Amino acid sequence: MSDQSSGPASGQADRVSAWSLIRPYWVSEERKTAWGLLITIIVMDLVLVGINARLNTWNRDFYNALEGRKVHEFPQLMLLFSALAFAFVGISVYNRYLRQMLGFRWRQWLTTRYLQEWLGDGTFYRIERDRLADNPDQRVAVDLASFANTTLSLTLDLLSTLETLVWFSTVLWSTAGVLAIEIGGTPVQIPGYMLWAAIVYAIVGSLLTNKVGHPLVSINYQLQRVEADFRFGLIRLRENAEQIAFYDGMRVEESTAHDLFGRIRENWWRVMKYTRRYSFVLNFYAQIAEIFPIVVASPRYFAGLMSFGTLMQIGDAFSSVSDSLSWFINNYDTLVQWRATVNRLREFKRVMQLPHLKESVSPATEHGGINLHYVDENQLATHNLTLALPNGETLASVRDIAVKPGSRWLVRGPSGAGKSTLLRALAGLWPFGNGSIDAPVNARMMFVPQQSYLPVGSLKTGLAYPTAATHFSDEECYEALRLCRLEGYVDRLHESHHWWRILSPGEQQRLAVARVLMHKPDYVFLDEATSALDTASEAYLYRLLTERLPNAAIVSVTHRESLAAFHQGTLDIARADEHEHAVADTRPP
């Protein structure tokens, strides 16, 4: 906690851009494979554009043959079409396949890096504690997938569009000829007039589309947020079903769910409103594009300056050029969603780059905050330690203590005095306040909260957490379960369930103690870790810890006076607003 960053890191976060999200993968250790796939896909796109260009010429020859009733040319044209069509289909299929492969590899790489950054150095905890970003799970699971696939699709489609534009612009320029008109009695010739018509048509459409659809960027950003909030609310409802049922809180939860969905409804009406306007523009643009090239080219056709096949070729080339120039229009909806996704990832990246952002600007850390130092000494010690809230309000003052191996400390005090906050500070999770903590550099520490985390998986996985299940033998697990009076679960060691739903609160606390026995830490911090047990069971587990871990230091937070007999040192903590000070004393066991 001592290495807090402020100014320079803040500047770095402010520079998070879409390019800074895109670039890392393409210069990473996977760059050779990534660029190889990308170049292959681009070459395929070029071949597909070439096939389309050849089909454009075939289109002219086909209609000319029909107009001239040239029966002898018909079979050859159909054979050529079949060859081009089969080639187009085959290349298109594998082009899509390689796009999917590259998109997923990019997503996989991004997910791995973001998980490392999010879960590393306690960043995920600080984001939740300080509420720096909403729904990080959605940003990792959904936004990264959308970002990788959409960015790749838009980029490749744009390149393909540019290739099409260059090719068919040449066709349109050379085929359409020169339009001769009179302006104020002066004859004017416009070479390649069909190309200019396509350009003007696309520019007008793009400007109009952007004007009508621009509000959809912020609306889609908000839509992703309210959808994630609604989904998260339903997940919490499912995970806390029993507690809600005991409280008969269904109506409250239903009302909350309706409120969350109401935000989706309000935002969705805005989406519908602006999408309706956007759809009017898009559909009018598409419908007019069907007839516009024929209307513009028809004067030269009626003048006998071009054949019917050439007219069809011009119409097809105009459509290709117009579609290429209309890439922005045709992909506007996708671009809007992509922009919203990029904004969410930029925000997420920013807060991950500044894990101490709120800490560095909090009034509670204006004098440096709580500094955690790792030292070579064989004890855990506090120095001038003051606990505070993030707003700077002093929570409690803690006198200097030294927790040595084998010692037993009892932390007491009224609710809200800061007992659990003290353990967070000792774990390096709470920087708000002042003073310092010295922790042995190689000591193994284990913090056991009132309700310990149980991952989804086998019971052995839960026992071994956070170490891999393979680190312990089945016999070690059997012994720990029996010692903690969980004999009924010995035969279920390898069953996979949501164990936090199956085990009672007391059984979960016994399992947490079994976990401690297996890991054999040097320091054990118990925060109301036996509160769900009866007094006799609680005393049994404390005797068990004392006997099995004689050299481990144990620090317990509790409200039960009966546990005082198992501790040598006592640390009394009172809230600062009660004008009391924390007092440390020692007494014989």
C-alpha cells in the first residue's frame, strides 16, 4: 500500500484510446500467427473482389447475349458463371472460418491479459470497494468478445470495401463515358459522371445518417449498463434465494427487479425512437439506390450510346461503388455499438491502471495512508496506526502491538469500531488512515472471514482453496474433515456442487477451519470465523487450532467473552467518536 501513484499514472490513464486497446495484441508474442491469418484473409478478400469484378464483366456479356439472342454464347457464359460461383463460395466459406479463428484468438489473448490485470495486485477488490467501475464481469466476458470480433470485422470489411471501390470506380469511369449537358447555353462535358454521381449520393447519405443516428452512441452505452445491472440483480436473487425466502422478501425483490427493468424500458424507448429515424433514412437511401443509377445512365442509353448489357454493367458497378462509399452508412449501427463497447473498455482499462486512484485522492490518505512494509523480522507489528474511512473521518486508533509466532491475540470492541477494518489493513486491503504495519516477508498468512469463499467445484477444491486441489492428498483432506467433525462429507470429497448452498453456515465455518489446518499458515486471522457455532463446538475448534498449529500466531475478532481463555493478548478497540483509545495489554494464558 505504500507505493501509491497519483499524477503520472493519472496522465497515463487519461491517454487510454481505442488504438491503445487494439495495438497490444498485434505486437505481442502471438503477432506472427495473427499477422499471418490477417494477411491470408486480406488476400482472400482481394480474390473475392476480383471475382466480383469478373462477374461484373460477365453481367454485361450475359445481357448483351440475351438482347442479341446469341444462343451459341449462352453455354460458355453459364460455364464461366458456374466456375466463378463455386470459387466465390469456397473462398467465402474459408474466409469466414479464418476470420472467426482470428477473432477468437484475439479475444482469448485479451481475456487472459485483462483477467491478469483485473485479478492481480487486488485490483478487482479495489474496484468493488471504491466503486470505480460497474459490472467488470460484463466487460471481461461480453465487451472483450464484442470488441475483438467487431473491430476485426469492421477493419476487414473496410479494407475489402476500399479494394472494391478502387476496382469498380475504374470500371464506372471507363464504361459510363462522358455526359454532355448545357448550362446557361454553354455545353459542358462531365467525364466519368456516373462515378461523381455515386460519390455525391454517398456523401449526402453519410452526412444525413450521422446527423440522425449520432445520439445512438450514448444511448447504446447506457443500454449495456442497465442490461448488466438487471442481470446482476437477478443473479443476486438466485444466489440469496433462501435468505430472501426466510424474510418473505419476494415482493421487495420483485419491485426491485421491476425498477431495474424499468431503466431498460426507458432506455429502450429512446433506442426505438432514434432507430426509427435512422431506419427511415437508411431505407429511403437503399430504395433510391436501386433505381438511381439507371435513371442517371438512361439518357446515354436512350441516345443509343450504350447497349443494354452495358447499362446493366453500369448499374451493377454503380451499386458496388455506392455501397463502398456508403460503408459508413451501412455499418453505422455496428459502429455505434462498437463505440459504446470501446468506451466501456477504456473506462475499465483506466481504473485498472489506477488501482489506487481513490486512495491517492482520499482525505484519509492525505498524509501517506497506511503503509505496509515487508521486513525480515519474525513478528507482525503496527506503528502509530490510525484507521479511517475513505472520507477522512477517523475510525479508530490502535496502539503499537507486536504479534509474535505462537502468540494468541483477541481483538474486541463494539460493532462498527473497526475490528474487521483492522484485519483488512493487516492484509494490505485498507489504505485509509495513517501509520505503518511491518509484516514478516516470508510469513504465510491466512485471513478467515465470517463466511469463507467456496468456489464451484469439488469439495476438495474448496478445502484446498486458494491452492490447487492436487497439492493435497485425499488422506490429508479426510483427516482435516474428521478433525473438524465433518465426517459425513468424507465420501463426497470429489463431488462437484455449489457447496455454499449445500453446507449450513456452521458447516462452512468448520470447513474453513479444516482449510486452515491443511495449509498450516504462520499467521491466522479469524474474523467472527466461528460465530455460527455453539459455544462447545467453537471451543473445540480453538483447542484444535492451538494443538495442531502451536507455532502459528492467531488473531481473533469476536464478541464472545468465552474465547478470551484461548488468547494471551487482548486488543480493545473503540470508535474514535466515543473518545476512547485502543488499549493493548498482555496477561498469562
